[in-house]
Amino acid sequence: MSVQWFPGHMRESVKILKKAVNKANLVLEIMDARLPFSSTNPYTETICRHVAKIKVMNKSDLADPDVTAEWLSFYNEKLEEKTFAISALDSGDIRKLSEYCLSEIPINRAEKLKVIVMGIPNTGKSTLINSLAGKKVARVGNVPAVTRHNQRLCVGKRMDVYDTPGILWPVLEPAERGNILSASGAVSDSAYDYTDIGDFLARYLLHRYPGLLENRYGIDASACDGLEVLRLIGKKRGCLVKGGRIDLQKAAEIMVNEVRQGKTGRISFEKPDDITQLEESGAEKLSH
């Protein structure tokens, strides 16, 4: 089942982004390091063709470091697209990114570097800008769609940064991509059922990170499916309703939110080898 979530303000945001990019020297495309392919902004290639672009895989502190290394190799070497893996909360990462932008992007010395920060919702765009500025200048929230309009922000004496609203596809296809984005927190919780996403996430962890799942919740998941994992978690965490039944919705909320916060461990939702499978199961549909 595809996930449909395209609030009205996102349609207007696409128009605003197109105008903003025409005035920029550089685009920073912010992706979630746990799902770089699925969190790639769907409009980047169509509206940033004539502007220098750097890919930034944020939240690398939450991602599987071995998988992150695979992604860096894939983007930097195979696709020859300059890509950084950072945590927007790490001052060292932010300094390296800032220094690279100022040293590698040619501009007139009398001008400031004009940087557009783009990305899908909840990839940490505003957090990155605050770290660049060294103070809170952009609104931040751990939910999608906090930024609703372009925000022009002065970062030091040499750089102006524009924080832009996050945008997604009108329909998230294939279903695998919609599930990954929902599990990561890029899609509003109102767009899906927690039990469905919890079931998907439990099955994914069983497949790729069973040890993390068992260590976090103290369960034996060796012979479980996704819903059984939720039942075991619900039993461990006291998610009970009348009659002693397990509240699967509550158990799913606990597991999904703990994965998002990194409490379960460092997890990546996709690898470069997964791209072919995702592309073959459905293509993005854009409204230009």
C-alpha cells in the first residue's frame, strides 16, 4: 500500500524552491544517513541542474557506520557526487562542511556565498543551519514540516543560508519506500497506522539487526514474525488493555520511537545494493 501525504503547503513550497535556487551559488541536499536513497529530495535533479550541489547525509550518528561507508563510496566514487556524512550536532563535522563550501565554491570575494538547504521533512535541515550559525536561528522540531517558508539566515560574514520547507512526493511509491520513510519519521504520524509501521520495522530488524532487537527488549525473536515481536515488546513494557490483551498500537509506538531516537542501536534502513530493488518496484511520480 502506498503512503499518500502531500499537504497543501508543500505544493507552494515547490514553487518557492524553484525561485530560490535561481539566486543560489550552492545547494546542500540534506538526506537521512539511515536511508539516503529514499530520503533524496524528489525535486533536486529537476530544479538544481545548473547550480553546484553537495549531498549531506545527516544523522550519521544514528546510522550503521559500515553501511554509511558503503554509501559514501557509492556517491563519491561511483556517481562522482560530492557527499559528506555528518551529525548536525557535531561541531567538527559542521566545521569541515563549512570550510569545504567556502573553499571549493567559486564566488566574487565581495559577495557572500548563497546556500540553499533542501531536503525532505525531518532530515535535520534546521538543526544543521543552527550549528553552522553557532546559535539558534532556525526553528527546530522532531516532527515533519516544521519549516513552512524560506528563511534567510546570516552565517558569519561570508555565508547566507536559506532554510527551505521539506517536500515529498505526492504519493510515496513503492510501498517499501513509504514504509521506510514512515519508520524514520519523515512522514506525519497521521498518514499511517502505527501497528502497520511497527510490523514492518520489526520484520526489518529481524532480517538485518536481530541482535539489536533482542538486546534492547530482552526477547527471543528467533522464531517470531513482526506482530509476534510487537506482542513480546508489549508484554515486556506492560502495554496491556482490558482483559490482559496486548496493546499492539502502544507497543509499536514504543519500538518505532526508540528506533528513531537511536535507543535500539545504530541502524540503516537501506544499502546501495537495495537501490535496484526499489527502482524496479516503482518509480517516483513528480508534479512539475
